Amino acid sequence: MDTHTPMRTEAGSRGHDLRHHGDAEVRDDGAALVDLAVNVRADTPPVWLREHVAASLGSLAAYPDGRAARAAVAARHGLPVERVLLTAGAAEAFVLLARALKVRWPVVVHPQFTEPEAALRDAGHSVGRVLLRASDGFRLDPAAVPEEADLVVVGNPTNPTSVLHPAEVLAGLARPGRTLVVDEAFMDAVPGEREALAGRTDVPGLVVLRSLTKTWGLAGLRIGYVLAAPETVAELERAQPLWPVSTPALAAAEACVAPRALAEAAHAAHRVAADRAHLVAGLGEFAGAGLRVVEPAEGPFVLVRLPDAAAVRGRLRGLGFAVRRGDTFPGLGEEWLRLAVRDRGTSDAFLRALGRATAAAS
């Protein structure tokens, strides 16, 4: 079958575990492994952010007040506050979109983060898939998205492929009566945030999701936000429970969009790009073993294709490294692995372990 063809699929079909995420690789017996499976930046949150969050604990007796954090996020993107909704991580936003919006045929562009489709299915929707092909570098052909889709979800840069789609290609998916959801959870890891749609108000039906958990290491705090038209924000807000974002998470949100934090994130994005280039160069040494990297990679992770990847992943665990299996993503199979970008020393140690793991496979 031509995997560029959009398909309607039923819940539980095609054998993909949509609820499997990278943290499963480092739970229990994986807790002592070097973590290349989770896409949260290492050595975070920084000390100044931990101290700022800790200082908010004295206010826990009061109900959370999100006005200051909401205003700070709005200012960061040059938007009125009516276009901002704070959420308990981007994952909550996917649930709100699935439950609050009245849509007939939602379509998810894969391979990508599986939670949007899982949330839509849980809300009772029949979900269409547009499966991008490895032979095309997982690039999006807008013509593959069916005209009748009234909700389209796409990641940018996309997890797990690390592909950064041109902003105008994504904006071109907008249609009257369509909600266009662009997951920019990793956009702050892209130098200059090029191809970002956050802050745009000229794209009809646009909903941009952002996460503060990846760059700042706040996965346990749960903080993200939605940028959308005021009427969409109001509709999603009505579906939220009261006080959905905790006081410590609100403090983190306000701090992470301040000028100091933005400058630090920009510096980190350049460092990640350099560390990623180092990792990709090292992976190139395994071309003879059949390893291929999806390039150009633009996120804080890379996707690789490797014969016998499942066995290699098991051997890597025995050598002290956890990597993310790829077969739970629609459009990928057992020969795919996702690797988080780490510092050069960690990458060099991993590459040595990969050499041993692939040698054992031959």
C-alpha cells in the first residue's frame, strides 16, 4: 500500500501501542541506565529554576492564580492573553482538543507523538492517518492531507523523525472550517525557532501547542500552553477542571518565558545542534552495518534505521544505555530507534557501546 495515502483506522488496529512513551525504557530495572530514550534535556532544571519553583511553595495554601503566568506567555509571543491557555503539559491540551472541539473527521500526520491520536480515540473519534514515507525523508506533502479533514494534527519539529517542516507548508494546510493543530513542543530546541508558527494570527483555525517540560526538565511538574483564537481558547478552557495548573507550575511558566530564560534556551538550542551534529557524524561510521539516520535532523533527538534493531536495543540495555524503540509509532517498524541528543562525552560512550552491540549482531 502507498503509505502516503490517508487511511481511516479503527481503535487498536495496526498493532501500535499509542500509550507507550520513552519513559517506559527507564522505569524499574532501567532506572540505572544512561537515558537516551526520553527527550527531556539532561542536567535540568537549572538551579535558578529549581530555586524559583521552590520559592512558590510558601503559597500552596492559596488556590492557583494563573493570570501573571498567562500574561507572561502572551507577552513572550506578542499575543493578547485571550489567545493563551495554560495547561498541565501539552498532553492535557490534546485531551482538551479531542473532547471539546466538535469535529467529524480528525486526521493525524504520522509518524509523530502518539498521544494526540490516543486522546482522539478515547474521545470516541474515528481517526484518519497520513503516513509519511522514509523514502521521502518523512517530508509532508500537503496534498496527502484529505480536504474533508476538519482537524489536522502535525508535529514541528516532529517527534520521532526530527523533521522540521517549513512553516508555510504547514500554514498552507489551513482551510475554512478546519482546525490545524501544530505541536511545537520541541521548537525551542531549534536555533532561532525558525519555521515556528507560534505568535501567528493570520492562519485561520491555527492552534499551536508548546511544552516547557523538554528544554527545562519539568516533565514531573506538567506545564505547557495553547496558542489559538480567543473563541477556541474559551472552548478549551470550558473543558478544563478548575485550577488545572498548580502554583509551582505557574511559577515555572512565568520564569521560563522571561528574557533571561529565553536567552538561556537559545544558547542551549545551539549547543544541542552542535551535539547532534557530533552524534550524527559518529552514527555515520555504522553505515557499513546498515544504519541510516533520518536527515537533516533538527530536534534534540535523531531517528535511525538499523537491521536487527530490536536485538541491538536489548544489547545496548545490557551495556548500560536505554534507547527508544520505534515500532510503537504508526508508520515505523521494529527496525527503527530514536536516540536523544546528549553531550559529546555521553554520545561517544554510547557510540562505543553501539559498536559492541552491532558487532555482536553480525
